[in-house]
Amino acid sequence: MRRPTRRYSFSSLLREARHHHRGWAPAWRKAEPKPSYDVVIIGGGGHGLATAYYLAKLHGITKVAVLEKGWLGGGNTARNTAIIRSNYLRPQSMALYGLSHSLFEHLSQELDFNVFYSPRGLVELAFSRQSMDALSRTADANRHFGIKTWMIPPDEVRSLLPMLDDGPHKRYPLFGALYQPRGGIARHDAVAWAYARMASKLGVEIIEECDVENIMTDGAKILGVRTSRGRIAAGTVMVAAAADTPPLVAPLGVNLPIEPVNLQAFVSEPLKPLLDVVVLAGAVDGYISQSDKGELVIGGATDRYPGYSRRGSLPEIEKTAASMLELFPTLSRVRMMRHWGGTVDITPDRSPILGPAGPDGLFVNCGWGTGGFKAIPGSGFSMAAMITSGNAARVAEPYGLDRFAQGRLIDESAASAVAH
């Protein structure tokens, strides 16, 4: 494995600090919009940036613009808990998330940028016989399709989670857990920066603070986009704007079965290492991991009502905190440092929508709900193949919009495990 190049000495870091960090070379070019491109991608989050990178790297299409209405990676990519796993239930999901997981394992080397991928292991706790049966079914399906997961008994769970309180008088008796040793986390903003940096090196133009007002067509074919910074012509447009995708494509007659819902999480003060694995506890609507900085990253279920708000909800915070303290009472005196909310785009079957939609040349990449981060590499790889060939990449083919009319749902409502 090639070691990353050390670019800055300690003295240079101090020198930049004294000069208010004005001397750093930009990681990607701050481009101005040109009159036309071959491909325009709406949305400068992980999915849009990954698609742009693979278009340039694997297919030689570099006349690509990524348009972001705010700052790069400032949407859902910045508002998640960065969990990576592939232990879903349906074959289609295992193929897509499995591809993404395998790409994550070598992403730092691929992009020459440390994304802090940490395959520390992931356990999904079962607190009832019904949960054990459901997770065992997932384990059997994963094993059949070559994904290494298995059920572990309570004693083994306790060895992985020594601070878990599962005494005889607990409200939630521990029955066991589903274990994926390759599950883990990565640094969410580093993933966005890495893709942006390498895509920019390959010629992709990233244009921030560029709000797309509408998509232009002649009725049958895409002509380009109208933005807050002028018109841009393009024969292919991909919309990867999460919950903002439906209102962008609705004027073109494309109705997406997506409900926007707020999801929130919070982060504790830094602590010494005490949690070696990622923990999902679907039965109590909670999940927790510890970052490389020592912070506990904690999340829960989505709000019970739709909306575009990115504000927190006190009832959900209270419920999530209560669930975590029920499992880990030793955290009762840990202080929370900050919390955030993000708008997730949820489909009826809890699976994404990938592929062409409406006029010729229009593609959508949305509906990821609460599982989009872990799918960034696989999604970008598949969408780039889909755009260039005109045919769906194999793993993305089942996720077309027509599946809802044809009854080919990919139901992952159970395996989504709370918010992941």
C-alpha cells in the first residue's frame, strides 16, 4: 500500500495559522459556469460528486459540471452519522450496498485522500424472539449472497460491549445480535472532499452557490438548466438533490413517490476510547458509534411527520437519549456538545430511485432515505455507467422509477434498522 505523501511540516502549519490560513492551495477549482457541458449534475453532495468522478475516471467524460446551491457537501452528506454496512435483506440491496462497501475499503488509496474508513465491526441488537428471527433471516440471506454476517449469542455481545447493561431486571432483555465484522464508519466530509478533489483534477467543474431554478426541455429531450447564474446547455442532466429532487422534476411531468422527513442526531463531548464497534438497536430506535476524535455519535428515528425542516425535535431527542441510557447507563453524565437535523427523502419501499425519468437525457438519483452515505461509491459508479451507456448498470437496474407502477418493490423497511 502506498503511503500518503506528507505535504506540510509542523512549522508550515503554524505559519499558515498566523496568516489566517490564507496560503492553502484549494483542494478543487472554484469554477465559473460555462455556456454548455456534456453532463450537468444537480447536487454537490457525495452522490453527485462520485458520479462526476467516475464519469471522468472510467468513461473519459470530463466536460461535466456539478452545480451546488450552497457549499460542497453541505446537505445530507454533512448531516449523517457516516455508518457503512451492507447487511441488507433483499438481493438487489445486497448487490448495491455490497459494491459500495467494497469500494469504500480502497477509497483512500483510489482518491489519494484519507477518508478515515474504519471497519471496526457493527452489531445490531435483538431484544425479542421476533427480532432474533428477523435478524437470523437477514444473516442467512447475507451468507447466501457472500456477505459475511452472522448471529452472535449474548455472551459474545457482552464481550464486544462491556458497558452494555443487560441485567435480569432490564426492560429490554438481550437475546443476541447480528454481527458484520466489516461494518464501520468513515469521515463524511472527507468523502465529499476526496471525490471533489480528484474529479476536479480530471477536469470536472464544481460550481458552488449556483441554484438551479428549472430544467429546460423541448418537451421530449433535455436542453439544459436555468440557474441563478445563467443558462447552461447540456444534453444530459442528473438530479441528485435528495429531498429537493421532486420539486425540480415535477414540472417535467415526473412524479416521484418521495416523502421528506427530518432526521436528527447529536454528538457528545470527546471521551477516551470505550466503544469499539457500531451499535444499532432498532427495537429502541437508537444507534451509537464513537468517532476517531472520541465523540459519541448518537441518532434515533425520523420525525413522525413530513417536512423540510433541518431543526431538531425535542421529543425525538428525549426519546433517543432515554433509549441510549437504558442500554448504556454509564453515559448518564456525558454532556452533549451539538446536534443537527437533516431532510431525508423516503420512498414507500425504503429503497432509492436510480435511472432515467421523463424527457430523454434526464436521470434521477434520490430516495436514499437514511442510508445514502454508505452507498455513495456504489451509487456514483453505477450512475456513471448508466449515463454513458444508456443502459442501467447491473446493480442499479432494479431501482428504476417504473418499479412502483409494476409492483417490483424492494422492501427494506425492516432491514433499514432505525435510521440506517
